[in-house]
Amino acid sequence: VISEGWAAPIRGFLREGPLLQALHFNSLVVDPFNVSGARDLIYTGTDWNDYETRGRTRTSLSVPIVLPITKHTKDIIEAGQNKGEDAVALYDKDGRILGLLKNPEIYVNRKEEIVTRCFGAIDPGHPYIAHIYSGGDWLLGGEIEIFERITYNDGLDQWRLSPKQLYAQFISKKADVVFAFQTRNPTHAGHAYLMRTGRERLLAKGYKNPILWLSPLGGWTKSDDVPLDVRVKQHQAILDEKMLDPDWTVMGIWPAPMVYAGPTEVQFHALSRRAAGASYFVVGRDAAGIKSSQVAVWNPDDDMYDANHARYVLQMSPVLEDLEMKLLSFDKFFYDKSDHQMKAMDPSRPDDFISISGSKMRALARQGAVPCTDPIPSDLLAANCVPQGFMVPSGWAIVCDYYQHIDEAGRYIPWSKPVVQPLYDASQTMPHGQYGTNDFALFFTHQGRQVSPWHDIPLEDTTTSSSYRRTFNFVTEIPMYTSAKMEVAKDRWFNPIMQDTLKNGEPRYYLYGVPFFNYGMLPQTWEDPQIKDALGFGGDDDPLDLVEIGDDPLPMGSITSIVVLGSIELIDEGETDHKILAIRSTDPRASYSYESYTDIEKHFPGKIALLVDWMKRYKTAEGKGENELANNDEPVSATQALAIIDECHQRWQALVSGQAKASPEFWLGSLH
């Protein structure tokens, strides 16, 4: 959204001063020609003592485009600023560096002020409000530089057109005016009626060739909205079957997320379409609206906004102030049984019109409804038919297919998420399924046969281990800078690395910040729940976790020789979960002795404090409480850590030999 210019004039995440302007005025004061010397006002650090500099014109910006961060990330950035660093690297969840944020400004994330100003409501059950409250307690502002255009490789990139690319398509179709229609639902005859009628209105105004920009929303949407790929393919079907004329239609995905903020949000929807040359924006009833949740303070389980408010506010907003954009406004429409067309109701013959609600359309699609024959029945669900002309056949087939398979996780693309291959060790692992889905699994091989990373890889690296320096094999599950919570699946055939899931079945990601370490496990170890520590806590029933604090990422599935530095004991929901601290044996720092916390601090200054913060608080970003650490939050020595490893190796031997009680779900087959 930012890098392609959809939110112009901003060039990055809002600093505190511009955020206040957006919240309180739904606009920014700017000076693009530097008439008052304020050209860079919104691009520089907020100065609370400057009460004189002010731009000359006002431009619309109604939604807060901000970047929440945790205290952990804040501390890292501020430590860098203290060293003179003036930029922050921007990574995505898959560990790819996207660009830089320059001259960072960190300020408090005043969530309640943002929510009440943006939404005008108190509703903790609202999906985007819940998202805001789950974010970090700080905001990071600053202008961004993206290294290359962001792509998603999900089969939909052909419809992801930048403002410049869209403008070029409008020119190629010889448009003399462009009108935009945003969608987040399948397009039926009612929507087509609005778009065709909108074009007719523009022709009546004297335009010769109005071009429609069919603009499906591509960013985040709530879980019960129709997935992006279903919408796009259905839209293409209505173009192929000419419910909309492809000669005067261009389809281009708009990349922003849906905020569901009604009158506030619809202003941004219209403003952003100006970036690609749209002069008219089609708006209907309850634009960007949503039902309040059952825990809303006012009007629970009913429409959050009056259906007329969004378009009224848009008509009066700064978006239209310079007369460069106008609205095409429509009211409710109905299906006319007499000619099988969608249109406004004719009051003289109300019995000829029926309303087909979204809930009814969804129910009909789940039933695989077929076209009705005349006369159109009054109970469509009982007849299991859809009125003739309501949707083109191929488009209706796409919608039916979706609702009949709606419970199949991973089948559809809900919103724009990059499809990537992880950084993995191709020499000894074999991926299955698509990374980022529940189907992904990384299997291990050795000399042409499948092996288990938990049971078949030896614990000690006998090629480099000696009496004075023991080295171990470390299996990387989560490479540095990646956020997918990957782990060896104890209950799956040959124990592949798979992604952990949330309670709702969705893939789990770390939310506390970008992991600055490589994370994984020590093979042939097991933390036995029956063995209690000094505090009375049993093991967590997993292989020993290991944190490698080298300087760069290790591929997922790689087996790396490491030297032990110490161990942090985490108490996680009443279980002992040791985190062995280590460095790869090829690192020059591996040759030093690590007999205390101060030894680690000497060679890795500041690293332990960051790790302690991470281990204690990483679950707070998921709405959970802090973890407890033993030993006054300090790691134990390397000698003590080696003793932990030896004990857990012995317990693993007892596990696989049948002497220890194993979970019935464990897969131990490669040894039996």
C-alpha cells in the first residue's frame, strides 16, 4: 500500500504528529510546493515545540497506517540509535528482507484513542479492533524504502497492478473517465446493475468512453469473508461471460486490508483509487460496514453503523474537496421476477420484486442450487434454485464449489499472503506441501532412505567432539529472522518438521518480534514429564530445545555442529522447558570457556538480556501471560547445561527402549 503510492502523500508508517492529524481530522496538512517551508513536515520527527510550521493545503487520510512493535523490538531499535544507526531493516514473516525504514520515530501505541477515533465504537469483539489491541504497546514511524516490488506468487499476481500499471491500462482502452467499484464478495447481477448503471450515468454526463475499474480488495479480511482467490476467479468468470463488458472493464486488486470502520474507512477507499486515476467512486449502502459483536457496548449483534452514514460522510469529506473525485451513489436494488433483472424497485408493482440476501445466497450455494424455472418460487431455499440471471453459470459454479468446501483448511487464499519456499537444507531434507500451510512437512533423508531427525541423528558430533570440548548436532527448526513456529512432529511418521497450529487450526507464527537467533532441537534427547526439577516441575515431553546465537540464519533442517554456552530454564504452563544456549563450532567465539553468565555476556554483549526478555514475554503477543524463568532469570553455566543434555539423552534412551512411559502418539518406529 505504502510503497506503490496507494496512500500518497505518506511514504512510510505514520509518525506521531501525522497520526494525530489523521485521527482527529481524517486528513493531513501538507505543503507539496514548500510555499510555507513545511514540505517535509510529515516526513520528519514530530516536534512538540513547533507551533508555527504549518502546511497550506489539506489532503485526506482517514485511517491510521501504523506499525506496532513490542518493547523487545523497541529496545533493539533504540540500542541501535544510541550507536548512531538511523535505519531499521524490514523483514516479512518468512525471513525475507523487504527494505528499510529510515529515521525511526518510536512512540506510545495509544490503542484506545486509535480505536475510538477510527471506529467511533467500543466493541472488543470487532475483528480489527481486536487486532489493534493485540498489537505491541509501541508504534514505529518513518519513511520506507522497498528494495523491489512486493509479489505474492499465489497465482493472482497478474491482477495485482500498481497505480502506474492501471493508469496505463486505462489509457490503452482510451478512457476519458474512470470509475472504481470495490468488491469483497462475489459479483452478482445486482452488482453488475450498479456498474452498468454507473457507466450509463457517466455517458449521460457527456463522457464518451467511461472505463470501469473492478477493484477487489486484496488485503486482510475477516475469517468469514469470501477468500480473495474465489472472488478474483469469479470476477474473471463474469468478464469471460460478459455480464460485464471486458472492453470497458479493467480488473485490478487493491492491496489494502479491510478495517471495517464504516464512514471513516470509506474515505480511504475512495482516496486511494485516485492514485490510479479514478475520478468516480461507486458507493452503496453501509459501505465498509460490519455487524457489532455480541460484546459491543452499544447495539450488540446489529449493524455498527447506519447504512446511510458512510456515503454521507464521504460526500462531505476532504476526499472530494478539490473536485477531482465524485461519487456514484446507489440505494437498495432487487430482483425483478418479470424480466430476471436486478434493479431499483418499481413501487407500482412491489410483488414482482424479491430481495436475495447474502445469507440466502450462501445457503443456496451450499446446497448447489440450480437455475429456477418460471414462475420464480417464493421460497428459493425449499426449491433449491437460484433466479435466472442472478449470476453467470461459471461464476455460480465457483461460488458453489467454495461454500461446499468451506471447511477444508488451506484450500483457498483468504487474502494476500506471499507463497514462498523456506530456507531449507536441500542436501538432506525433502519438503512436502506448501510452506505456510498445515500440509507442509520437511522430511529428512540419509543415503537415499528416510530418517527421523529426533531418533536417527546422533546427539554428539563425533567428528569434532573431544574430551576438552564436546560438540553436538543441532537440528534447525526455525531459521533466524523467520516467524513460522516450526517444530519436529513427534507424532508423525519419521518426525518431519511441521508448523505448529493455533487452537483454531491456523498455522502459528511468533508475534513478539523477529527472532534474532536460530532455534531448534537436540536429537536423541527428551524432557521426561516424570522427572521433576528442584522446583517440582516435570519436563515438557519434548526434545531439548536449543537457541543458536550466531550471526546469520541456518537453513531449516540443517544439522550443525555446536558448542554449548549455557542454558535458560523456562517454566511454561507448569512444565520445565530448558533452552540450551549454543554457538556453531566454526565460530571463533566457540573456543572460549563459558562457566558463568558473565562469560557469555563478555563475548555476546547484550544478547542474554534480549533472550531473557524474549523467553519471558514472547507469548504475551498472543494474549497469554509471561513465562517464568528459573535461576533469577540468568542462564546456568556450560557445565550445568552439559549435565542437562546428558540427563535428557538418558531419558530418551529409556523412552525408545520402553523403560520410560511414552505418549501413545509418539512415533518411535525407526528404532523398532
